[in-house]
Amino acid sequence: MAALKRESFGGRVAVILAMAGSAIGLGNIWRFPYMVGEHGGAAFIVVYVLCTLIVSLPVFLSEVVIGRRSRSNASQAFSRLSSGSRFWKAAGVLSIAIPLIIASYYSVIGGWSLDFFFKSCTMTFVKTAPTQVSSIFDSIVSSGFENVSMHLLFLFLCAVIVAGGVRSGIEKFSKVTLPLLFILIVVIAIYSISLPGASKGVSYLFKPDFSQLTPRSFAFALGQSFYSLSLGMGAIITYGSYVKKDENLLAASSGTAISDLLFAILAGFAIMPAVFAAGIEPGAGPGLIFKSVPYIFSTMSSSLPVLSAVISALFFFAIVIAAMTSCISLLEVGAAFLVEKFSLKRPLAVAILYLLCGGAGVLCALKSSVFDGFDYLCSNILLLLLAFLVVIFVGWVMKKEDVEDEVTNSRTIRQADKLFPVIYFLIKWIAPAAVLLIFISNFIL
Ligand code: PFF
């Protein structure tokens, strides 16, 4: 293959913002707050942080190591580093297929967010009676045309950014939107906490109840942390391949994990107090943001219609951005592959991906069984399988010196050098065992 000149991210901040953009998404907004509440509040957060430190961060670092060491797309990365082994070539195929499947249904949810943003701007929730507001989501889901067109529009917006390239598309977009996203979520959280009755939501989230922690909570915490950090999907391998040689991988990985956790907690503050203030039972999944939250805007609209419309528009705008930066990272996996493997021009590669994911997404938008099937297959099986292969690859197939070389930048980073034995132990032994355990627990717990 002709040596291609690869793009790279500008610097540490750009790397963290792009990776955090991938990590921060719908997983933080609709799953994290609910899981925390269901599994013992602050007690679950402690477990979540431990799982992230002990398992997810080593997996994250392994993906970045594979990316940067190979300096190639997720598919070819494995075969390059294993001198063309057939088995690892197959793992490479998996790492291209998974993100495309996810992008197909993730962009349907992105389409709902976009639709709700438009509806907020036209004051739909303000004008709808609270008892009717949840039917808005149901009618979008059951309407073929609106659902499909919003999905295609959302995917198109993401595709435009990816077509712009790594530096001038993805990096520029995340540099502007990620800080904006944090500002938005803080504003919404402050507003949400100030509502009468909000304190119940705060205690739902943060009152530690260790009695609610069960073995299942550990499996949930790990699964959530994997999904939230975009692990096992080829995305971090691909972004890792754009990290410059002198960048500190451990710092970039920890920076991403910290931003992701911080955002998830802020999203909890933004959503749960408002949900409780409105007297709604919190629930997981799309219902939380597309039914409960509009209900809140609808109930407050009689007293403050304009404020209600503005806050709801900001809220759904934040969700659109969070979903876009994640979906962009999914598309980039395929784009890097098509450009490098078949020497396609980036816009053509992105157009092909748009057709593929757009088409599969239309099926997801029209048939909930396809949507649920894709989600189940990816989140419960394929993601874990690829994450397992990643840590086995770094821990057992790659040479230890090569891994050390990447993590410590040829032993020039003192802290990473000191921590390396622990990190390597986690990658080699603890992470594979933990991934296997969650995989098994998905079927028996
Ligand atoms: N991490 C994203 C979220 O929490 O919503 C989801 C995601 C994005 C998963 C990108 C995988 C991925 F490659």
C-alpha cells in the first residue's frame, strides 16, 4: 500500500476534545442518571469510578496504543501490528462493521433530538397540554416520513463534518461544540436545581445506598462505562491513530475519562431534579428525554412560556451536539478505512458511508425490532467481543516493549514510566477477565 500522508490532531487539547466528543453522548444523558438512581446513588458512582479506573481506562489506553502504534485505520491496525495474521484481520473487519451498525441506529436517535430541537423552537411543547405531550414522541416514532427524514438529516450533518477531514472537520467542530456543550449543561443544571421540589432528584442521584449494590451493579457499571467511553467500537483506535508521537497517551486517556464522567454527573443534575420537580417517575431509555423532559417544559409553560421554550431549545440543542460528536467518531472509523484501503477521496468515502448507514438506519426508523436488534447485538455482544480482543491483542500479542514505548513515549514520561507495570498488569490480566465476566453476566444475571 502506498504510504499515505496521515492527518493528525493539533495537540493535547484537540485530542481530548475529539475523544471526549466521541465519549460524551446519549449514553451520558439518558442512561447514566437513571442507572445511578436505580443502583444506589453515590454508591454506584463509586463503583463506576472504580470500574473506569481499573478496567475501562486500561481498555481505552489499549485502543489508543493500537491506533497510534499502527498509524492506520481500525481495520488495518490489527493486521499491521500482527504481521498480517488471518485471525486479527477478522478482528479488523469487526472493528469496521460495529461502528457502522451503531451509527445506523444512533443517528435515528440523533434525528429525534433534532426533531425535538425544531419543535422546541416552534414552541410545540409550550402549546401542548402536559397530558398530551408524551404522544408527540410516539407519533414521531410511528410516523414513517418524519422519523426517516430527521434521521437522514442528522446523519447528513455528521457526514458533512467528517467529509471536512480530521483537522478542519472533526477537530474544529469539537473545539467549538464541546466547550459549548459543557456551558449549556451547566446552565440547564442550575435551572433544573432551582425548580421547586428539585431536591428529591438530587437525593435520588447522590444519596449513597450501599445496600442497593449487587453483583449486577458492577456489571452495569462496567457496561455503562464501556459504552460511555466508546470502547470496543473502533472509534478510539481510529482517533488514537491521529495522535502525534510526542503526545502523552495516559494524560489524554485520563482527560477524556474525567470529562466524560463530569459530563454524565452534570447531565444527572440537569435532568433528575427537573424530573422529580415535575413529579414524574424516572425511567431509562428514550422515554426519559423525549417524554419526561418535554412534559416538564409543558407544565411550566403556563407561567413562563418563553423561558420554557428557550430552555427546551437549549436542552435539545445540547443533545443534538452530544449525539453529533459521537456519531461523527463512528463515521470516521469507516471513512479512514475506505480512504486508506481503497485510496478513495474522503467525500466519496463519506458518501458511501452515508448511503450504507442511512439505508440501514431507515430500516431501524421504520421497524423497532430492527432498532432493538442492532442495539442489543452491539451493546451486549459485539462491543464486549471487540474490547476483549483489544486487550488480548495489547496484553498478549504485541511485544511488551512496544506497548511500553507507546505508553511512556520511549520512557520519556516519568509518571507513565512509573505506572507502566500496574497498567500492563491491568491490561493483561484484569481487563480481559472483567470483560469476560460482564459478557457472561449479561446472560445469567
Ligand atoms: N459514547 C457514546 C455515548 O455515550 O453516547 C456512544 C458511542 C459513540 C459509542 C461512539 C461508540 C462510539 F464509537
